[in-house]
Amino acid sequence: MSKGNNWLTVLIVIGLIGGCLFGQFVLHNPSQPITDKHWTKEVGYLILIRPLMMLIIPLVFVSVICGVTSIGDPSKLGVVGGSTLFYYAATMFIAVGIGAALVTTIRPGDLDEESRDALIDQARSAEVEGGSIARNIAQAKEAKRDTLGGAWMNLVQQMIPSNIIRNMSENNTLAVIVVGLLFGLALALGGEKTQPAVYFFNAIFDALMRIVKWIIWLTPIGVFLLVAWTVGKIGLGDLAGKWLKYVATVLIGLFIHGFIVLPLILTIFSRKNPFRFMWQMRRALLTAFGTDSSTATLPVTIDCAENEGGCSKRAANFVLPLGATINMDGTAIYEAVAVIFLCQLWGIDLSFTEVLIVMVTASMAAIGAAGIPSAGVITMLIVIGAVNQSLLGRGVEQLPEFLIFVIIAVDRIVDMCRTTVNVWGDAVGAKIITKLAPDPETELDSA
């Protein structure tokens, strides 16, 4: 482990803490809250998010090709792919189960009448005022993506692109992954004829990772600015108010999944120390927290997994890009807690069957909504729609969609934490799959 990486970790932590303090004591003003156009967010995106996003599409395309071609025997791809998808599905369903169990036990939506009415009135006002999230919701409804069928149709359409260049320009990572898989498989089957192309893509991947290492040194400044904007807009005091029990329920669920469930799974299937691996992935986890984007964090995640976490290039280059697109453990917990919290707030007592509907729909919709703007909110619309269908069957008043705006106020803080768990879940998957797809050097050492 290089001293440079240790120093970078220290600087990122300083950026996180400094951003919290600067946002709370300098930027936060309840009477005149900062906007989405504030200079801290604009400069933070310019310094960190945009350079990282610039690399996403070429890195995903090249890394998937390198991952597939490095597996060697094409028949192994089915085993690796099937194991990866099973891991993602299983951990997401465990996560949503944790969220459902916690929210039905803690019941954060059981507030006093004054607090309840204040939150509902605030949500109505937010819906009327609109904004980018309201526009994205309207667009999703117009495209019929606010239903489970519509979300899955969107997923299928992304997986079968009609114009890959256009998909690349639109940052449609799922389409890029599918084309990368097909291209990599074709190169793997080409034998000696296609070997020069394999060398070419490996060289491009090495060059891209060198650029990633340069950009990573911008992380402390970018994280400072983005966290400062987040805290300045929301204010830490608001989290101790009407949203306290809701935010605490989500964070407890994320803690259980991130520090107990995933480490236990990693220990069982890889026989590795999970917390040592977590420490090795610290730069990626801190970056995920600061940037609030598993996609933007992907270059850092791949770099940490390969160079510090001991993940094979084969596993990291295949598992991590796919995970950043469809694996949402933290989001699954959040969806279950949020929807049941809103039901409690509206005075709806869900039956066991309806809670189960929330769990299944949240898990499926989190995958199906990939690539939709404000995907977490759209996913929540899908889950609410499924619950309302069940409530209609027993004559209970349905949950109004505008209540989503109740939790938008504190969503950024919660989102930073759930994004971190999303990235941690991807990393654990890459570590586990490393046993199935080790690099050639590892295979020789174990022979």
C-alpha cells in the first residue's frame, strides 16, 4: 500500500469533515436556502464529477471487453455471469427485507399530528412548485416508466440498443456493457486472429486507469465542495427534526447490511477478512459518499479493487461495471423504508402481504429503473403503484404520489449513504467472483 494512497485517504476525510463544517456554519441559512445552482455544487461538479463522468463510457466499454477476454474459456463466462447475477439478486432481496423489517418495527411514520400535517403541507407545496424531480416524474409517466412493466421494458430497450454511438453519448452504460460483452466474446472466440485487438484494448485500459489515478487527486477538493453544498442546502439541524426517525431507520438498515450482512457473505464465500477489504476499498467508499454517484465512482472503484483490494482483473472488469448499473443494495433498503414510512404517515396499516409486495416490487424495480433520470424516485412511484393496487382490492384509501416530496428534502444526505452501500456491495461481489475468475498469476500460484 503506497504512502500516496494513505495521504489521499487523509485528504478525502479532511474534505468530508471540512465540507460538513463549511456547509453548516457558512452556507446554511434557513431563511434563504442555497439553490442547485450554488457555486459550491457547480465547481464541485466541474472539478470532480465531470472528469470522472468523461471516463465512464470508454472505461466501461474497454474494461468489459478486457474482463471477458481475460476469462479465457468462453464457457466460464456463463458461470461468472450467472454467479454475479445471483449474488446481486440475493443481496438486494436481503437488503429490502432488512429495510421492511426495520420500518415496520420502528414505525418512523407515527408522528404527532402537528409534525405530520407540516410534512404533508410541505410535500403539497413542493409538488406545486415543481422542479427537476417533478419534471422527471412527469416524463416517466408520459413514457409509462412509472409502472413495473414500463421500467422493465426500458431495461430491455437499453439492453438491445439500436444505435450504440447515441447510447454512448447519452451515458447509457447498460447498452455499452451489452455491446462490450458481445465484442469481448467475439474477440475471445477469434483466437490468434483477434489477439492483436485484445492487446490493443488491454493497452487502452491501462492508459485509462492512469488518467483515473490523476483525476483521483482532485477528489478531496471535489468532495469538500459537494458535501458543503449538500449540508448547506439541508442543514444538519433538519435531520434532528421531523425526519429524525425516518433518516435513522434508513441509516440503521444501511449499517446492518454494510457492516454485518455483506461482511458475513464475504467471509463465507471468500474466506477473506471483510473489514481489511473494506479498508482497502476506502477511497472508493469515501468517493461514493462525497459524489453521491456509484457510476461516477466506478473508475475509483475499479482502481481500488484491482490495485489494493486484491480483486482479479477478470472479476473487477466484469462485475463492477455491471454492479454500478443494476446492483442497488442501499437503494433497495431505502425504497422499502421510504414507501412503508409514507404509508404510516398517511395512516395506512399494511398487511404482511402488502409488505411482501413492497419487498418484491422494490427489488425488481430498482433493476428495471436503471438509466431513468431520478431513478430512485421513479422506482418509488412503481412501488407505490403496486401497493395502491393491493389497497384498492380491500377498499382502503390509496397513498397519494405527492407524498414522495416529503422525503425529497433530506434525500441527498440519505442518498450519499445508500450510494456508499451500493458501491460496497459491488466491491464484495467482485471479491467473491475473484475466486471463480482469478487472474492467470493467481491460478499459477495456486496450482
